[in-house]
Amino acid sequence: MSFPALVRKILPVLALAATASLSHAQDKVTFLTSWYAQAEHGGYYQAIATGIYKKYGLDVTVKMGGPQVNAIQIIAAGQADFIMGKDFQTLSAIENGVPLTTVAAVFQMEPQGMVTHPDVNNLADLKGKTILLATSGRTSWWPWLKIKHGLKDDQTRPYSFSMAPFFADKNVAQQGYPGSEPFIAEKAGQKVKFFLFANEGYPPYGNTIVTTRQMVKDKPELVQRFVKATLEGWKSYLDNPAPGNALIKQDNPKMEDELIAYSVKTMKEMKFFDGGDAAKAGAGVMTDARWKQTYDLMVTSGQLKPNPNWQQAYTLQFLKK
């Protein structure tokens, strides 16, 4: 066999070997959620369970957050590559010199709201009510709600992440999420109402993908793959959540099948993933205008000092495709 003929025969084999080698070279990525594993984290687990992350060359580990987990400290220390963030949290981090940036919004609205007894017809009716809220609420949505409806700090009491005080007192309202607290109330035979803050103009996005500016600078191609794979995972999860649910229950055995199903149904009905701007511009989309609304809200409510670098809190470069 001549040398050229031998080369022609060997080259395809070498190319195949190189491709196989690349397909097994998975980039290791750690993603930190905001709470214990639940349906609102389903797309990340789904992308692992169905091999979507692997398809994009990613070996992803999802770690659970929780009440004692400081996500900002963890990502700043390099112990996570991406976190499930909030707009207020990221803007505050920028002010405090932590160089984070949001690369996509999985939910087009923040799923935070208020759970009330049936006598409340709107959020303005909260005047005179006792309102239970967590510490995180005091530094995010409470200043907005207080200003919008003339509420007072002395109405508030700490939220203990139990609905027992709410059930025991008809004059109490409490913070909640549409896929969680209303389900707990329903199971307890209690009739409640839920008011989503986004429906009254609360501007932040929800369930955002946040990383460091260094990651964006050094590994933009990896960030792009993670964003694309995650959004694909979420679409898959909302179509058929079973694979992701199995991993959710593996991480959080206390999670009930009924609650997961209720939460998935709620997310689909309220179109957190594919509603708003995403209905036209595609999943994960963010806009300068929405971020400006959130920044302005934080400044006017005294939660943030005016900052000429506030736009570092997000980038649209990974959503253009």
C-alpha cells in the first residue's frame, strides 16, 4: 500500500478517535440552588437526568441551598460556578464589590406573593393585618409593597416557615409561593387567596442563572452551553417532569409527589418559564428595561445607593441566539 493511500485510510480513524475523546471530555460545573430540592428547580435536575447537560459537554453537579447557605459567599469563594439567583441579591452584590452577573432568567417573573385569608380582596386590604415575612423579604419585596400600599413595619412579624400561625389567626397574612403554601393550606382544609406581586408591577425576574464576571470573561463558550442546556432542560421538565422528579426526591426525600405535581401545574398555568417576553423572544430572555425598573425600585426604596456600574449585574450576550 502506498504512503498516500495509507494516510487516507488512517486519517478517518484518527478523526473518529479524536471526536470520541472530545465527547468524553466533560467540563465539570457546580450549580447551587436557592433552597431544598423542589419542582421550582426541576429543569436543572431534568438536564442531568435526561443527559442534556452531557450532550453539551457538561458534567453538572447540583447542590441544594437552604436557610443557612449563603450563595453569594459560596460563589465568590469559587465553590460554585453558577447559582440560582435573584435580581435584588445580584444588584446588592455589585454594590458590595462582589463581581457577579446574571446570564439568563429562567422565570419571567418573580414567583413571590402573599397568602391571605378569603376576606382579603387585594393587597391594599393588608392594612391592619399582621404580616409574616422572612428576613430575605425585608430586603427585597417588602419595601416595594410597603410603599405601594402604605403598609407599616410594625405590622410585620417573623415568618417561621410554618403556616400554623397563619391558620390560627384570621387577621394574619404571610409570604408564600403559588406552588407551595396554597397547596399546604388546601391539604389542611383551609381556604386561602394568593396574590402574585408580579401582577401588580413587581419587576424582578425569578430563578435567574448567575455567575461571576470572571467566568463570563474567561469561559464564555462554557457559559453559553450551560445557559442553552439549562433552558432545554426546563422545556423538557415542563413537558415530562418524571426524570427530574426522581433526582429531586433523591436529594430531598421529604418532597411529596403531590406537592411536586401541584407546583409543576402552577408553573405551567402561570407561565413562569414561557410567558411575558419569553412568549415572543424565547426562553431565558431579559431586557434592559426590566432591569432598569428593578434598579430604580431598589434606589427609590433606599435598598441601593445610586451606582453607575449597576448594569454589570446582568448581560444579554448569551441570549442573542
